[in-house]
Amino acid sequence: MRRTMIEKSLVAGALALGLAWAGAAAAQQVIVDPQQIAQCLCLEQTLAQRASEMNASRAAYDQRTADLDQLDQRIQRDRGMVNESDPAQVARFRDMIDRRDRLAADVDGGVIGALQVSVGRYNETVAQHRNMCGSRFYEQNVLERVRMTLVCPRG
């Protein structure tokens, strides 16, 4: 008896979920305007480009910060081993600190800024795409015609 009630509840829940999904799908808009479809396709291309730029900026940031961490560790390790009465060792150690300072300035001054700009551009493009095209479908015949002649502005 209990099993039958659970099965009925599951069937009713699945039916309600299916009806809700069907209603949501029916409520989604279909874009039929060729110009709007072209704009959405171009935004998708721009989004892919922005993602690539963001990933490259992130890789550069990750590499520079890893280099900085490695240099920091080396400085900490070598600090106690420098013979202060040997001018050559002191000079090499100072050079290492100078390299570390230049690298830190590069990370703080340029690399982080470039990453922030690329993330901002990506997020802006995502918002544009979501506002104009998000969760909408394209009318298939119009989409195929637009793709054949699509020319997107460089951005």
C-alpha cells in the first residue's frame, strides 16, 4: 500500500515537472528577425574571442605569480646562506631581489590590470548576449540563411 502511494506521488511529480518544463519551453521566444539573429551570432563570436583573451590573460597572470612565488621561495632559502663578506654573493643576492621586485611590479602594475580588463570585457559581452539572445531559439530556416552570409564587425 505504502509503495503504491509513493509510486503515485512519483508519477504525479514527474507529470507536474514535465508539464512545467513543456510550459517553460513553450514560453521561450523564437527569434525570426534575420538582423537580430545575425547580432546574436556575432555576439557569440565576440564572446568566444573574449573568452580566449581572458584565458590568455589568466594564463599570463598564473605564470607570473608562479614565477614570483618561486623567486620568493628561493630568496627565503638563500637569505641565510649568503656570505656577507663575499661581495659577489651579496651582489647576486641583491640582483635576485631586484628581479623579484621588478616581477612583483609587473604583476601588480600590468598583469593584474590586463586580467581585470579582459574579465570585464568578457562579462560585458556575456551580459549583452544574455539580454539580447539568452535562452531564446532561432528560427531554423532564417538561421541557416543568416549563417551563409554572416559578416561580423571586428571587435
